[in-house]
Amino acid sequence: MPVDSNIPRAVVEHMVREQVYAKLGVALPSSASAPNGLVVNVSARHCHLSPRAVEELFGPGYELTPMKGLYQTGAFAAKETVTLVGPRSRVISNLRILGPCREFNQVELAYTDAIALGFDIPLRLSGDIQGSPGCMLMGPKGFFEMPEGVIRAAPHVHMSPEDAAYYDVSHKDTMKMRVHGSCPVTFENVVVRVDSSFNLEVHIDTDEGNACGLQTDTYCELIK
């Protein structure tokens, strides 16, 4: 079956599964009959910055430079990085900035990152930063102090209304994600985020990805 090289891998895998099950004459498993193939990505530590923060760190009028497009439409990893200074004056260098800019500033770390830096960070959804600890960021042109915004991101799944209808869930519901393979794990309380611009994708952090031995070909399924 010829495949357009521009089609995302998850969509290709979904098409292949349909063909295989059709030839075998067996019923499709629930995940294989979903409207869109599921992508699960490990989200390494990173930050989201406001235009003001970018200018204070990189200079007046500075704009982020896209380096690599991400799976969500319009999102990208920027070429620019910053240095994060923790409460014990320990630092993380080359903390990647993800774009485009947002209205708020947020740093997302894994639990082991937080321990190394001396942070006691809450498990939150992106944007829920009230009462979280702050930090200092250093860039080539200056410093930027965040009074709050350092969190550990809760496992979550981005999905379109079409996906939400298929899985029979609504925005901010929770689901389970079963990870198969040599180290099977079931993640509880994966928060659903629904928007018409979203592609079906689960985000977990590096600690969670390492715990289940997630690989690019690991079979994962969402369960209500």
C-alpha cells in the first residue's frame, strides 16, 4: 500500500492496522477503529514564555526562532534556550523554550528534575500555576524572575471533538492509558483536553516515559 510520506506516522499505523484486520477477517480492537491514530510523546523539561519574558532574556523586539515543529498544530521547539536557577542555586542549562509565546510564563519539570533543583512542585495542568513556586531564568541579554509557574505537568491527552465523541469523554474528564510492551503500565487520571485544533496525543514526562519503557513502537491505548 503506497503511503504519502507527509502523513503522520500514527495515521499510517492506523491505516495499516485496518488493512491487516480486514485481511484476517477479525473485528477491529477499539483503538484500531478510532477515527485517529493515538500518538504518545514524552515531554522533556521545557518552558513557555510571554513576549515580555522573551524580550527581557534576549533583547527588545526579539522573537523566538522555530527549530522543530511539534505534533500539535502551530507548536514548535525554539532554537533558543535559557538557564534555570533553582532555590539551592543549582541550575539547569539549555532549558528549551516551546513556542509560540503565551500570555503566562511556565516551566515544566519532571519530579527528578525538581528534586535535583530543590523544588517542591505541584502536579498541575498547563496554565494552572497559581500558588506554584517561582524561579529565575537567565538568557544572553538579561534575567527574568518568575514569581510562580514551576510545575510538574499532569499526564494529559489532547483530542479533537471528533476524538472526544468517539471515546465518549468531555473536556477535563479523566481516562486511563494502558501501555503495553515489556514493561506494561496503566496510567490513571489522564486529563482530557478538547479543542478543534488538537491532534490526538498524550503527553507524559520523562520520569513516566522511563518507568514504562516507552518506545516509538510501543502500543498504547486509551480507556474510559
